[in-house]
Amino acid sequence: MSQLPVIVGFGGISPAGRSSFHHGFRRLILDKLEDSERTETLLDLATLMGLASFKDNSFIDQNGDTTSVSDLLEAIRPQICNSTLIRRIEKECFDVHKVTFNKPAKVNTEEPISFTLRTRHLPLNTPENWELKPLSATQVEVTLKGDLDVIFPDFQEAKVQSAGQLPTGFKPGKLYQSRNHPRNLQMTVFSASDAVQSSGIPWDKIADSVRPDQIGVYASNSIGQLDDFGFGGLTKYPSIGKRTTSKQMPLGYAQMPADFVNAYILGSVGVTGGALGACATYLYNLRSAVNDIRSGRRKVVLVGGSDAPVTPEIIEGFRSMGALAENKDLLALDGLSELSADDYRKVCRPFGNNCGFTIAESSQFTLLMSDDLALELGADIYGSVPEVFVNADGHKKSISAPGIGNYITLGKAAALVRSMLGETSLQQRSFVQAHGTSTPQNRVTESHVINQTAKAFGIQDWNVAALKCFLGHSQGTAGGDQLNLSMGVWKYGYIPGILTTTEFASDIHASNLQLNNKHTEVGAQGMDSVILNSKGFGGNNASAVVLAPHITRQMLLKRHGQAAIDRYQDKLEITRETAAAYDQDSIKGLTQPIYLYDHNVLAGEDLDISDQEIKLPGYSQSVSLDVSNPYEDMN
């Protein structure tokens, strides 16, 4: 009997704000919310962004004055809205007016040039036209003449000036002792902590309920940490005269989000890993979790991703591929002479007339359990993930071009929904979270994939959403954005519209699709399932089936019976009270990420090892060494 992987917690930080308790989703449909919910999300953003704080049971504004919630939000709501989601790149990331593009050149000096160089070592292999005269132990006079290879510093206006950035003013590294961690890993600490604490069950209680090796962490990103504290500095510093540090190499690896979770948040000794699959990376890691839980090898798995690619170097790399929406192309597309702040917010237009994707940063984590453990602990169940399908493209001409693999993944996902929930549910109560990158190529190829699948399964008007219109493309974490924000549909009953696309392009395939540029009200139980779709560079395709909480509850009732569900409900109330308390503290800016540095560090001498089990100090249960032979028929 396969265990059903159920979602019991989720969290993170994206351009829409904090993901837990649907705050990120609320930011997308802000005007559809009731006043109390909208107020909570705006306050949450205000404290994240440093626009407000909470002290002595009152909110404090930036001037340090006590203020009412209504007065506070009236003053800062426009600033909050304008400083979230996609927008013009801010100086917190880099100065778009002064991007370094140094120019190499040869110059000829007819007259000798002399200067003093401070150094402890004379240059090796000195050119013939250099004359060196030591002045002291640390200084040498250099005189040179003739042809010289020089680099002139040059600064240019960035050709790409929009991105999905975390809310302005949010600095995850200031919430804990970040110790020069790359931005990605700072985001990881915040996001993984948010996901774990959002469950409403203390992690110690979860860990004590299972053996240590029944816990798993699968988390990574698509291109590693490429800012100055990671691989970016590692490759750049020697050429600009800066010292390479001992942290840049190890902290640059793409699997490092999982390593940080194990070492500093959970203290897990269970299975770990970080799959890489370009834009499908998050769903690759989700697939590992689903397979582990279904097989019974794991009872609890934290899945995550963290990407921080809003740097001049990464943007230039994608721009040189022709993948990003450049200013000049946006001006031509809209017939404008200059771009306003509102224009920058609308650059990502999935399935519309577009000219490239918009890069973004995001960090998302999702906590999954086996269905029996979730009931035992009284976990709040937000949905379930029965399967994730992954297929490659086969032979390709260009490694970055789309191929056929996505037809297979999406077709299998649709077939599973039909098999589990029936044809009517698939045709009338399912929707698709499209990859929806906003490139001319993607709008044609992905719309064809979804439309052909709809035709094959008799779906007349398949609802298609595309969250990148709000957030941008967070690379390997994009699937996490889709998963964590999609669960808001079952809380608030709206499928977010593709608001930035005023008119869908004439070359897309949409005969059997329902594309909306307004939010679509479907009701909290109007959708039984969503299929998350990812199409990545190199032929990395993934489609994940996510079942609604009301469907998941029906399945659990059938498997476990009413008596077990009744016992579960009693525990659930306590879980929800604890989770709500965490949420309220977070809204007030009173919570801190979990960061356990130099905590319960064990060495081999600390373990109690026998031929039957390994006991670890500080862990409630032991690791069993009762490993059966899976190949008995071959012995």
C-alpha cells in the first residue's frame, strides 16, 4: 500500500512576500480579499520591509511613533504595493545606471611612465619594457614605455532593467548570524524556518515520531550561488585584486540549500540531496520526496529551492541568449519612447505579445508527510502530491530549444488525475499552472502542449494560470512558487489571472484553453486538482499533480475510517492554534528564523553502535540496521 504524500506546511519568501499562510497568494489577489485578510498581509509586508515594527502591543511607524493600523496602512500601502512583485531593478540589487563593462585596449607610450607599486613581491616574468627599482621592503618604482595591454573601466546603462525582487528593505541576513552567507542561503534559512514553523507542530515532536533516517531533505537551485559570497566572487575576485575566501567555494554549490537545512535548521541525519534540472529543479526535488514517501522509506521530507539570480552577470548571460525582455524591445513592442514604473511592472506577459522573460529571486520550501504520520500528529493538511512526472526531450538540435518531453509529462499527469478522480473531475474541476515564461517561443510551444493535451482528454476550456506574470522567473525555484502559491486557490477560491497580458497573442494554441487576464472565481472547492508544469533548458520537463485538500480528506477518510479522522480532528485544533500564533507573531515582525550554529555537534565517538542499530545522543529513536536483502531470489 503506497503512502500518500500530504502537504503539512509551506513557507518562503518571493517578490510577493512571505508564502506561509497564503500571504504571498494574498498579495496577488489583494483587492479580492476581505478587509481583515488584506490588513494582515499588508502588515506582514510592512514589518518584513522595515516600514513598521511592533512594541508594547502597538505598531510603530518609521519615525518611531505609535500609530493605529488604519493610519499606518493608509500612509504606506502605496509604497508596499510599489515595492513588491516585478519592478525596475533597485539599487539594493545593483545600479542599472552604472553596470561595469571594462574594455581591454592597447596603448603606446612614447614617453616613459613611472609609478610606485606597493607589493611584498616583485612581479614575475616582467615585460622587457618594464624597469623595476625597489624603494623599500614593500614598495617598488615601475617605469615603462612602449605597447601596453590595459583595461579601461567603463560603465554602461543596463539593457535589462526589470526583475522580480524580494520586497524592498527585506534583509534575511540581518535576522540571524549570517556570517557572509550568499544571499541564496540567507533566503534559505528564512524560508525553511518559515515552512517548518508554519506546520504548527514543533520540529522536535516531528523528529521524535520517526527514526532519524526516515527524514529527508531535498533542496537545491539551478545555478548555484553566484553573488560575491559564492561562486561569483570565487571566479571574479582574483582578476580584480580581491582575496578569495575559504567560504566562497563550498558555499557556492547548488546543493547547499539542503546542506544548510540539515546542518543549521533540522539537524537531520536522514537522506539528503539536491537534483538539478534547470527550470524544473524544484519539481525534480519534489519527485524525490514523493517517491520516498510513497515507498515507505521516508515519513517526513522537506523540499526546497532558493535562487537569487538578480545580478548583472547572470542577467547579461541570459540577455546574450536573447532570453530576457530588454528595454529596447519593450519600447518597440509597446510603441513607447520611454518606460515608466508601471511599464516595468508589466514586462512579463505569459501567452501575450511579449519579448522575453523576467528574471526573479525566490526561496520556497514545502513540508510533506506520509498520510498515516500526518493523522497521528494532527497535522494541518493543505493538499497532497500523488506523483511528479519527468521526461527528457530526446534528440535536440539546440540544447536550449523546447522538445517533446513536456507532452509526455503533461499527458501522464492528466491521465493520473482521470484515473484517480474520474473524467468529469479532470475535464471540469482541474487547472494548469503553466510554466509561462513570457518568451515568444514559450507562448507558442507550451500553449501547444497544453492545448493538445486538453484535446486528447476531451477538455473544452482548461483553465490556465501563469504566476510568473506577478513574480518573474525564479529559475530552479519556479516550481516552488507554483506549488506554494497554488494552494491559495483552495483557501480563497480564485485562480489568479494573467493580469499583465491585456491581449493574448494570435499565434498561441488555445482552442481548448481558458486564458484569463482577470482573476477567475471558482470557489474554495471548485477545483479538485492542479497540474504544475515546468519546461526547462536542456530538455528538463516536469509536471506534478497536486490534489485539493477536500479531495485529500476524502481519500484519507476512505483509507483510515471515521474513527481515525475523529481522533485526528481533536489534535488538529491544537496544531492550528500553534500555527496561528506563529503567523500572528510573524505579522508583527516578532519571529526569528531557526539557526542552530554549533548545536549538538556529534562525532563518531558519541555514537552507540551495535550490529542492530545506531543510537545518536539527542535523537529520540535509533537508526535501525535491520536491512533486508532485496535480492533474495538471486541468492
